[in-house]
Amino acid sequence: MFELFETFNRSTTEIGLIFGGGDHTTVHYALTKYGHLPRKGLSASQITEVKRLASEGATAKELAAKFGITLNGIKYHIIDGYREADALRAKLLRRRRARIKAKKGTAA
């Protein structure tokens, strides 16, 4: 799993599919358990430094190596609006699930 993740830059979702259809959380757990991923995120000062270095032209791959986190972790911290987009996506998903549940309730 680590070889695919690190060498071939595959996402945890892709790796899970390769290894028998496992969920991305299974892959993340395995990588964390064996020390290939950090157990904690970045501190506030590290996030500030990541943003500063990114604005100065550092690549996400360089930042991931420097701070010992995944490329997705770096992207999460440097892309403006990423958290807001996640929140909106979650809100829309909740609405969709509520509509489906209501539809099933009226069909029964």
C-alpha cells in the first residue's frame, strides 16, 4: 500500500480498490498504523507556514515532504475555500438523503 501511495502517488481510494475493494479509510488506517502517515494534523503555526511557502511558489509535493503529511493534506490547507466547499457538499448530501428518505416514507 505504501509503495502505491508514495511512489506512484495513488489516492487512498484507488489503493483500496486495488487491494480487494477496501474503503479509503482502511488504507488510511493501515498507512497511519505502520507510521507512513502522521497521526495528527498541522498546528496553526505550521498551517501559516504552509500558506506562506505555497504563496512563494513551493509545490504541494515539496510541502508534503517538508511537513510529513499527504498531498491531500497540503491541498486542504492551501486551497482557499476548500473547507467551505466540503461544508456545502455535506449540506447538499444531507438534503438529498432527506428527500430520498421522505420519498420512501410516502411510497410505503
